[in-house]
Amino acid sequence: MANSREIRVKINSVKNTKKITKAMEMVAASKMRKAQERMRAARPYGAKIRAVMRRMSHAKTEYHHPLLQKREQIKNVGLIVVTSDKGLCGGLNTNVLRVAVSKVKEWSQEGKQVQVCAIGNKGFGFMQRMNANIVSYITHMGDTPALDKLLPPVTVMLDNYLKGEIDAIYLCSTVFVNTMKQEPTLMQLAPIVDQPDTISKSQGDDKLGIWEHHWDYIYEPDAKEILDTLLPRYVEYTVYQAVAEHMASEQSARMVAMKAASDNAGNLIDELTLIYNKTRQAAITKELSEIVGGAAAV
């Protein structure tokens, strides 16, 4: 059994760790509120533009934009992976990367080549260790998502799709459900197809996931000018919203993880204190026994 000094050192060490985790929990709680406000502000526009794009995938126009055309054969796939720059947020990044790796293995078995756009330092490092074909990336985004920083790596994927180097683009990210729950999702960005809106569905809005009918639009000045401008903006904004959702999820997961760490540290301190008291009591009892034994011998 360790002596009293060693136990006291352990108790002080755990107390210092608890102070750090408690401070990180409070910081994460403060950042979480701001991140959730940004995320909720982006959701209405994101849901509406996704609904318009899904209806537009059934529209019949003289101009057919590449983002609305399905390729006959899909040989090359682009994957945008959204993760955080920092850790200590539970299994948030692990869950996203698990979904991404599973899909990459599935595509590889089908003989498809995968190009990766990594958003976030954790995803970028993981994809490097996998020897993935990383064509663009961005790290150190800070606590606030900036569209001008996200445009360059996303534009690389869009340009490769428009040039025919990749035949489909997928987005793997996390959707914020509530403070205790964040779901990893995989959605197809290009070509734009009428698929269930997994983001809106995970937010509790099932009505946006099914359409009973479709309709066409009137384009002014013309379909080409509208679609050439609107469709790339749709892809860029969808990625922006995914980053905002992931940042809110990150702060929530970090707050929960740090609270659990603080609680575990408190429990460990109580256990070590009990062991310290028992060790100290045993030492006192031993000294008394030696004194009594010595007096009896005299």
C-alpha cells in the first residue's frame, strides 16, 4: 500500500486536474450557446434551399446544369469530411470518421476512386494516416465558421465535379439534435437528387423528408444564369451549415465530456481521501502498538 505522502500527492494532482476540466466545461458551455445561436440562425435558410433544390431536380428546363445531371457510371467520388480542430469532445469526431471510413471502404470494394476534402484538423490528420487522396483541406477555423475560408476547399471539389474528374460529391458531418445527442450523417451534394432530407429529419421536421408532388419554376432572366449562380451557392451553403452544426455539436460534446471528467475526478478524490484516512489511521495504530509494546517490555 502506498504511504500517506504518495496518496497526498495523488490527491493534489487529481484536484488540479479537476480544476482544469471544470474550467474547460464552463468555457465550452459559454461557447456552446453562441454556437447554437449561429446554427439555429442558419437552419431556416438551409432547409428552404434544400427543399427548392430537391424540387428543382424534377424540373424540366431547356438548360441542364451538370449539378442536376446524374452520371451513367460513377467511377470517382468526392467526399467532404467535417471534423473539429481540437479534441476532448468525446466520440464526436470518431463517429463521423467511422461513417466516412465505412463508406470509403465500400466504394473501394466497388472499384471507385475517392478524393477527400478534409475540413478540420482531426479529419485531415486521420485521412493523412489512411493515405487518402486529399485534394483540399482547411484547418484552424476558430470558433466561428467563415464562408470565405470554406470556399477554396469546397470550390476545388466543385471544379473537379464540373470538369468530370469526379462523378458524385458526398458530405459527411454531424447534425446537432440536442445537447446530449449528435448524429453523424452522410448526404449526397452532387448530383442534386430528390433524397430524404436527413438534416431536417434529424431536427424533428419529418414533413421536409417526403414530397407528394413536384412542380416547375419560371426563370428570369433565364434558366442558365439562375442555375449557374444558384446551384454552386447551394453546395457551398450546405457545407457552411454542416460546419456550423458540427461546431455546435463539438461544444456540446466537450461540455458533457468535461462534466463527466470533473465528476470522475471528484469520485476519485473521495476514494483517495478514504484510502489516505485508512492509511493514516493504520500508521497511528501501529505507533500506539509499538509504544504500548515497548512500555510493557520495560
